[in-house]
Amino acid sequence: MADPELVRTLRQMARNGASVCDMVAAISDTLRMGNDIRLPVIEHLRAAFGLKLSELSPVGAWSFFPGGTWSREEVERHVKPLILSNRSKWESAE
């Protein structure tokens, strides 16, 4: 289950224009679970922004994670527009 305080932090980060990769780093820093925390990261992003697992799969492919091959730019290009286009939904969830 996603941490409600962390979910609020992620939404505020998005409001302030933070990158998806910065949000992933914030989740990692907060949870302190090691390098391969793909599932908890995706769980928190789903809870924060109401996105589907398939929409967030690029996050798990980021080179930040062991075995990931996607660049920061690729992750941003695919995921950031989805977060922004879903803003009315996650803003009303507060």
C-alpha cells in the first residue's frame, strides 16, 4: 500500500514541475529499500497520479534501476505527459 504522505509529496512535486525521474528518486530516498524498488515506485506513482501499470512501465525500464536501459529523457518523454494530462483527476483526489 502506498504511503499517503509520500503520495501528497509526489503530487506537490508534479505541481511544482518536478521531473518524473526526480519523483522516482524521492520515492527511493524516502523508502530506502535498495536499488531495485521498481514495484514500490510504480505503486506510489499509480496512487499519486491514477495511471495504469502499462502507462508507468517506462519508469521500470529507466537505467536508474538494475538492468534498465531507458534514458532519463525517454522516461520523461513517455510518462510526464500522462501525469499532466491526468491532472484534473489527481488534483480532485486530494
